[in-house]
Amino acid sequence: MRGYIPSYQLLTPISLAEALTMLANEPGVWKPFAGGTDLMVLLEAGRLQHQRYINIWPLDELHKIEVTDEHITLGALTTYTDVQANPILRSEFPMLCQAASETGGLAIQNRGTLGGNIVNASPAADSPPALLAYDAEIELTSTKSSRWISYQGFHTGYKEMQMEPDELLTRIRLPRQTSNCLHYYRKVGTRKAQAISKVCLAAVGRKVNQHISDTRIAFGSVAPIVVRCVTTERALRGKPMDAATMKLAGDSLMKEIAPIDDIRSTAAYRLRVATNLLLDFLNALQRF
Ligand SMILES: Cc1cc2nc3c(=O)[nH]c(=O)nc-3n(C[C@H](O)[C@H](O)[C@H](O)COP(=O)(O)OP(=O)(O)OC[C@H]3O[C@@H](n4cnc5c(N)ncnc54)[C@H](O)[C@@H]3O)c2cc1C
């Protein structure tokens, strides 16, 4: 049953400073409302427990995309449609564009934001694996300070993250270091569109003389949080692209992910598919 609307409050601040002051004055009382695509589902289902929201959608600074020689920096309110339309993201960060194009349908892509996808903290979310593989950093801002942290390590447990109640996720920064990389993104769901992931892999890799020089490998839907597989990445560094390396990759991955049985899939299926995707990535790197 839909939540009782008069019990909710949604205020629109006139500036980012006012939004941050509201969060600071009553920490934990107000929460951001961005595109609302996750929050409205909870409201419709009568499961939206929190009652006071700050409508951050009109804050122009959170919609900006800025480019320097070193980075592309995306406002937290960058939508999936914005991502797909950006020429630099299309040429240098294609996995983020693919994730955006496979997220929901057009209405969701027009309204859903990267910031909302990160803070909603679903382990099955589709942009976080790409952000992890691209070494994204995120900016958390409060009235007191603004800090950049690595996105890797931000999620500390299921729906738990390193963000204070008075902080807003304001920007996401991607280092422009993807030249000569293979980009590999696969979302496996029940259907080709409008499906929640059973397993999702985003990986980038480089090789030198048929040896793996470096990889960045991130999975969704295989643990309580999206995971960057740093042990497997380390194990693969400098290895030749042969059968022994493929076996090493599969064995290492098994120890690094912990999928569960749930309504969408089984742990056994997820383990098998995750391993197959990793091997497919390495085969693609061999041919690259
Ligand atoms: C039909 C449908 C299909 C979907 N398909 C997909 C899919 O394929 N893949 C996928 O990953 N997701 C999917 N989603 C989920 C959703 O669209 C995304 O997670 C989206 O990115 C959420 O962004 P939002 O701006 O709408 O977040 P909101 O709903 O506004 O907020 C989500 C959470 O994040 C917090 N928040 C939002 N912005 C900030 C910020 N800047 N700082 C701090 N906290 C913030 C809010 O307080 C709230 O807790 C789907 C949803 C629907 C309804």
C-alpha cells in the first residue's frame, strides 16, 4: 500500500549552502531526494520509512560535468541520459555509458542519477562496478568541509558507507587514464532490458608482449557490496596469457567473492557466471 503522503515533507532549498545547512542543523533528520527513482518505489510500496527530504534536483552545480586534462568530474545529479550523451565518457569511459544504457528504461535514465545509484548502495547496482574499475573518487561535502575519497572502500557493508549524516555526495571524479585499455562490461540478467543484475562485471586491462600488465576488475551482485577484486588483480599482474593464468584467475576469484542465493539467482549460478565472465574478459584481452 502506498505511503500516506501527508506524513512526508519535501523541501526545496534555494542553494547548495542552504541544503548543507539543513543537513547540519538536524543531522539524520533530513535526507536528500535526487531523481527519486529508488525512493518513489519505496513510497509506492508503503516502505519509505524516513519522512523528511531535501529536494536537491534544482541545484545546478550538482548537474555540471567538468573536464580537465587529468579528470572528468561529474556532478552527483548526472543522469544516465547525461552520461550517454557525453562525448568524453563515450570515448574514454565506455563501460559507464554501457551501464547507463542498460539501466532501467528511458524514464529511469532521464531521472536516475549516479549519486543516487552510489548512495542507495545496492550490491546489484550497475554503475558502481564501472566506477570502481575506472578508479573513481567521490566528493563528500558538509558545511564544515569537502573531502575527496576513493570510491573503493566507500561501501563498508550491506547499505553501509563512509558518509556522515550531514554530508552530501556532491561530485564523482574519473581519472583520464584509460588509453590502450581493453574495457569489458557485461550485465547478466533475466532479460536484455529492464532487469536487475544476477551478476555484473566491469573490467579494464592492458597487456605488454602477451603478458598482463595491469587489470582493474569489479563485480556487482556477488557480495553484500560491489567488489573490486584486488587480490585477483595482483595475482594476474605480469602473468603470461596462458591456460595456467586462466586457472589462477578462476581460483583466486572464488576466494574473493561471496554470492548468495536470493529471489533472482543462486550462489552456484553466480559463481559459475562470474568465473565465465572473468575468463571471457581475459580471452578478450589476449586477442586485444
Ligand atoms: C523501474 C526501475 C528500473 C531500475 N533499473 C535499474 C538498473 O537497471 N540498474 C540500477 O543500477 N538501478 C536501477 N534502478 C534503481 C535506480 O533508478 C538507481 O539506483 C538510480 O540511480 C537512483 O538515483 P536517484 O537519483 O533516483 O536516487 P533517489 O531515489 O533520489 O535516492 C536514492 C538514495 O540515495 C540518496 N541520495 C541521492 N542522491 C544523493 C546525494 N547526492 N548525496 C547523498 N545521498 C543521496 C537518497 O537519500 C536515497 O537514500 C531502477 C529503478 C526503477 C524504479
